[in-house]
Amino acid sequence: MHISEGVLSAPVLIAGAVFAAGGIALGLKKLRDDRLMTAGLLGAAFFVASLIHVPVGFSSAHLILNGLVGVLLGWGAVPVIFIALLLQGLILQFGGLTVLGVNTVTMGAGALAAHYLFRAVSGGQTGSRFTAAAALAGAAGILVSSLLTAAALVFTEEGFWAAAAALLAAHLPIMVAEGVITAIVCRYLLKAAPDLFSGNSL
């Protein structure tokens, strides 16, 4: 879901950079010391998930896992996603540096939406409600990120409506896949490392 270089207008790029800087600062402040290893592992998963991607107009479709990162890290997901996107841009030429702020905002906002949706739906329970909450969170992370990426394109140029629509359509099956993946991983982690879900109010 990376937006490529040279596509977005200057106002959109500037707004993205400003919001990204604020989110990163708040995320670093809220990221607990005991979650640093988890943050590193999730950042690596986020990085690797994008290796297989399909170009869609000015963007691309691929697994993202921002919902999973958001569920486990809350606001800490924003700096983790920023670092992963920066490395992707520098090493793999996915996205780019000028669009780094916008891409951080679109994917970070999806992670935050997933985090708060998971908290609201799970209600601290560990049964089927927990599983449903994780699945919804995984799908919501992609939905919110897709909508914001499409909005960034449309706010840049009205002629990008077709590209925005194609982007949303391409990510519908990814929403389903990420919902399933997030639910499976969260169920496993609930058994293997239940402390990851304790105090989940980041």
C-alpha cells in the first residue's frame, strides 16, 4: 500500500509529515521498555510482509500486518511502522522518502484503529469474543489504511479517483486474509505469551 514518489501534492506530503512526526513522538513516549523486543519482532514481520507485492496504479497491494502490530503495541506501532517503512524505502525502494510521512500516517492510523477496536470488542475476554476482536482488528487495519491512502490520492488530484477505487478493491481480499492471520497469531500468543495482552491500554 506504499504510495510512490512523485505522485502526491506538496500540501498532502507536508500534512503527512507533520502528523507522522506527532504520531512518532507520542508513540515513542508510550512504548514501554518491556515491549521493545516485541516491537522489534513486529517491525521485522511488517517489513517482510511487504516483500511480495502487486502494483496497483500509484500504489501496491500486499500483506501489511499493521493491525497485528497495532493490537500488540498501541501507539508504539507508529514509530515501529515508520522505521520499517524507512528501511523498505532505503533497501527495497518501496514507497520513498518524500512520501514516508504520508505512508506512516496511513498505515499507522490503521494500526491505531485496530488497537482500539480490539480493546473495545474483546472487553478483556479470552474466548470467542477475543478471536472475533482480533479478526476484526486485522481487517480494520487494512480498511482504514486503504481509505486514507485513497484519500491522499484523491486530495492530490481528482483524476486519481479510478486509482483510489482500484486500490480499495485490491485490498478487499487482503482485509480478509489479515483478519484471519491476526486472529490466529493472537490466539497463539494468548497461550504462549499472555502478558502481551495485559495492560493493553497503550
